[in-house]
Amino acid sequence: MKIHKDMMHTNPDDIVLYYCALCTFKTKHKRYLETHMLVHKDPEDCEMHKCKVCTFKTKFKSYLKTHMLIHKNPNEITMHQCEYCSFKTKHRKYLDTHVLIHMNPDDIPMHCCTVCEFKTKSKPYLKTHMLTHKNPEDVPMHQCDECSFKTKFKYYLNRHMLIHKNPDEIPMFQCEQCNFRTRHKKYLETHSMIHKNPDELIMYSCNQCEFQTKSKAYLFKTHMQIHKNPDELVLHKCSLCPFKTRHKSYLETHMLTHKSPDEVTMHYCTECDFRTKFKHYLKRHMLVHLAPDECVMYRCWECDFETKHKNYLDTHILYVHKSKDEVPLHGCPQCDFQTKSKGYLKTHMLLHRSPNEVTMYKCKKCRFKTKHKSYLKTHMTHMHSRKL
């Protein structure tokens, strides 16, 4: 009650702020500052709160209380249920955040970033977002005790720590409808969508076109970019070729194409000789070694089509079940070519560019080179497979 009175009924001019001497953190409450100071201390310098069931430990008592919920059966704890849909959670604050998706944006005060166009219904999300604009030296970094990894985001550290654990020590989240399992609860939640009929899902709609998606993050972070004026976009450019992208993570992945296998961590298949610089390529490749009943199959709701690859299903729906009137066509600015697929347009555009303007894929066995990675794979199979 005292905290509520201080926050809601005190004149702003009368509020005393407590500042951290080591970073930019500030608060109206002295005890919050005392708790915050723990982030600047090494684990050995403060009392650690340990879980009695697993190896989890933390500097913060409140974090331990939250953590302990994962060891309890839903029947043993109070579940917070959404009154608008079937969503329920062990955490009240998660329910408060979830309920916002059922509200009209016009009825909710939006929290806006002062540096970019990001805005959110959730104040904690804005605080997290603001870290992306700060230099590492200006914020407390979360450091891994096992290696040199460090990050601005505690969530990323928690996810990173899983790589140092024995698989037997990690609680796995299992899908109830197939054999999919994962270390990450949110990955399971995302995966579970494939088992639902579109009518059972909350769809997020674009307010500028007819696009709909199951993923709120995809709508705002990826799709909405197509409605922006090119002059408004921050493009991340490769320093070695003409490649550019709206997404920093895509540039980081792209840069691997300019490095030799000796300079990067290679991901190897345990079943054959396949290897790649890209972890997601290995995951996709591993599907070739699985029978349909051993992996998640993506099924079309309109016909009997099914596939191991979600992007194949998306392409199937686009070309087989949607008319030109339902799908915006992507047109080539240099010829009459049109396509429903933005990816196909990108591939087509390579026809209009000279070899010195694009990344060329070169054969290590002969002089063959091409603008298309798939063409290089075909070449290697037909021309050099017997020599390998």
C-alpha cells in the first residue's frame, strides 16, 4: 500500500530518486536500489538462493519463488485464467500482459521508444527494448560463469546456460500431440500452433493490408516493414558485397558466407557427411534422415498435402489455394515478371544483376560459378559426385 501511495499519489516534484552509482538505473524506492545492486556483484560476494529440486540458483529471492513454480504440478498451484480465451498461466503478471492482446489498441496507453518507432502496450517490454539502444558499457551485463559469453538480457543468459548443461539435467518441454520436444517453453508454445485449426487461433491482423499471422512478433518486426517508406528504414549493409537487409541478425548470418570453414564453427550431421556454417541449415537437413512418423509434419487444412518443412507448406498454400486477388503480387521493376512469392522475386532479380554485383557461388573442383546456391548444389551432384 505504501508503494502504491508513493507511486500514484505523490507530487512528481516531491519524489526522491535513488540512483545506482555503477549504471543508469534509478528508482523511487530505496529497497529496489538495494536489490538492483546485486546485479553488480559476483555470485561469490552475495548470498545465493538455491533450488532444492534442481541446480538452479539466483541472487534474488523473488526469482527463486518464481522458479519453484516449474517444479509444481498445475493442480497444486493457482492458475490464472484469461476470461476471454483458454490461456492460463502460473504467473499473474503473464496474465496481465496476455490480456492486452484482447483489448483495442485505442483503449490502451502505448509506451513509446524515444529513439525509434517501437511502441508497446507493456511498460516492462519498453524497458527491455531500450537496452537495444544502449552501449554494453552503459548497462549491467549478464555474464556466463562458464565462458566469456555476456549479454544485456538476462533471458538470453538463461537460454545460453543450457549449452553448458548435460542433456539429462535439462527439463524438456514435450508436445502432447507429437514427439517434438524442446528446452524452451516458448518454442513449445509456438510449435503447438501447428496442431490447431486456424479457427482456434488468435490471429494478428495488419491494419494496412489483409495479412494475418499467428505470430505477433512476426507481424510487427517483419511484415510491417513492407509498409514503410524505404527512406524510413535503417538498412544494415555488408562491407564485402552489395547485400543489405532491414534485420541486423540477417546481416550477421550473411557474413558467414564470406568466411571459410576454418574461420567459423561448422555444424556437422551425425548421419552423413553433410556440414554447414548455419545451424538452421543443419536442423533442416536432419529431416531427410527422419521418417514422416518420426518428425513433425505440417499439414494443409485445404487438402491432403503434408510436408516436413513449414516454408514448403506456406508456399503450397500460396500457390494452390489462394487466388491472385487474395495475394499481393510482387512485380519486377525491370521486366514483366510477377510472383506471389517475395523470395522468388529476389531470386529472379539476380537475372538483372551482373556477376560483380552479387555473391557468386564457386565450385571448388572446376571453374563453374553461379549466382544461385541451389545451382551449385545441382552442379556438384551431376558433375563431381562420382569423383568425391
